[in-house]
Amino acid sequence: MTVLGICATVVLSALPALADEPKASDYSGISYMYYSVIVGILGWGVYDTFFRKS
């Protein structure tokens, strides 16, 4: 049996388990918004602490 045949057997044996997997909701849009706000706040804190002239 070739490597391709072994890979195909593994994929085909996993398909019933993958077919019943419930689809989770996608929070990628709001997550990127939160991450950008957090990066902005942390970036401002670093700028304010180390680079701003007082």
C-alpha cells in the first residue's frame, strides 16, 4: 500500500466523525476589533511611559 493510499484511508475513516461536528459560531471579526483596541491601549502606554517628553 502506498503512502497516498494510507492517507486516503485515514481521511475516509475520519469523515463520519467530522460530519457530526457541530459548527461553532465565528467570533473572528469582533476578536480582531478587541485585539486592535488592546494593542492601541498598550502601544499608547509604552509611548507615554518611555518616549513622550515631559
